[in-house]
Amino acid sequence: MSDAVEAKGSCLCGAVRVTAKALDPKVGACHCKTCRTWTGGPFFAADCGSGVTFEGGDNIAIFSSSDWAERGFCRTCGTHLFYRLKESQQHFMPVGLFTDSDLLVFDHQVFIEEKPEFYRFANDTNDMTGAELFAQVSADQS
Ligand SMILES: [Zn+2]
Ligand SMILES: [Zn+2]
């Protein structure tokens, strides 16, 4: 993450403001059923590591979406704020939160096998199945 940048944003109603100290500009889209149900479409997110701070944190509701991860959203306006790994506190932040999107690059798509047929992105990306993603994550941690 040598090209990581600081990024700031907020939810729709302004109750929650977020600062990511080191956002990796390589954006991923997740097509898994959970993300599509949560967001209404593919989930475009940037890896922000554990260096994420919130103002108005009392306004964040958290849903435990699996044994290993949880999802945060604003209690008032419903804006999605993060998907994070419980153990490492690694945050994947919806890129729509951030005011400056010029730095972002659409880099990869995951759970490509769960993508419905009715849409397809034209960007040249690195695509992975869920199994390939989990294999890469466990390789990174060993
Ligand atoms: Zn809000
Ligand atoms: Zn997903």
C-alpha cells in the first residue's frame, strides 16, 4: 500500500464523518449475494486497513454479517460506512463516501461467480472467485 492516500468523507445526513489514514486507491467490487443485498448492487470498496477514525461514532449501527466480519451504517440516514474484519479491524470502505474519487482505480472484482448475468463491467480488472479470494487472504496471513 505504498500509494495509499488519506481520504475523508461523511454519510448523507452528516451525523458520521470518517477519516481513512491510508486508503488503497485500488478499488474492488464485490458481487457476493450478501453485498448485493446490503448495497442494492455490487459493493465498490477500498481497503483502508485499520487506520480509520469516525466522528459521530454513536450514530453507527453495526450488523454482524458473518463469523469473521461486520458491517456498519448510519442509524439516521442508512449510509453504508464499512465492511470490516472483526479480528484485524481491517476496514473496506464504500468509495462513494469519499469526496475525492479522482485517485481511485477500478482494480479487481471478487465473488465473480455470484455476479448476476444482467450486468457486466467493461473495465479491465483482476477477477477472482470467492474461493480464490479466500485462498489469497489466507496466503497473505501465513
Ligand atoms: Zn447519516
Ligand atoms: Zn461481498
